Amino acid sequence: MSELFASGRIVDLILLLLVVEVAALHAYRRSTGGGIAVVDIVMNNLAGAGLLLALRAALTGSPWTLIALWLLAAFAAHIADVARRWQTTTSGRRAS
């Protein structure tokens, strides 16, 4: 188990689970018409993937610049996700 963490392979497995999650939720939405929109799932998971890749870089002893790059990518994806949700929420409201 320690090798799984030391090599960063644990992150690869979790990233694979994220891909499976997106595929399963997309299949559910296509078959039922319900559930979460695929773009919302992907935007959210991109932020998580960035954090996971930063973790993988840290576990494998990568330079701090690579870790920072992945953290910046995660932050950018998070901001894009929040902005999109905010826009969707406010565009659905009526002016008072």
C-alpha cells in the first residue's frame, strides 16, 4: 500500500474513478433525462482533478513549480465552475 502512495499511482486510480463517475452520470442523464448536467459534472471534476494532480506531483517529489501549476489549474477550474453556476442561478431569477 505504501508503494501505491509513494509512486502516486493512488492518484491515478482516483482519477480513473472520476472518469467513471462522469461517464456513469452522463449515461444516467441520457437515459432518464434527469440528474446533473454533464458540463456541471465535468467543471466540478476538473477542479478536483487539478488538486489530485498537485497531490500526485507532491507525492512523487516533483518541483514545487509543477505542484503550483496544478493548484493554479484547480483554482481556475473552480472559479469557472462557480462563475457558471452563479450565472445560471442569477439568470433564472426575475428582477424585483
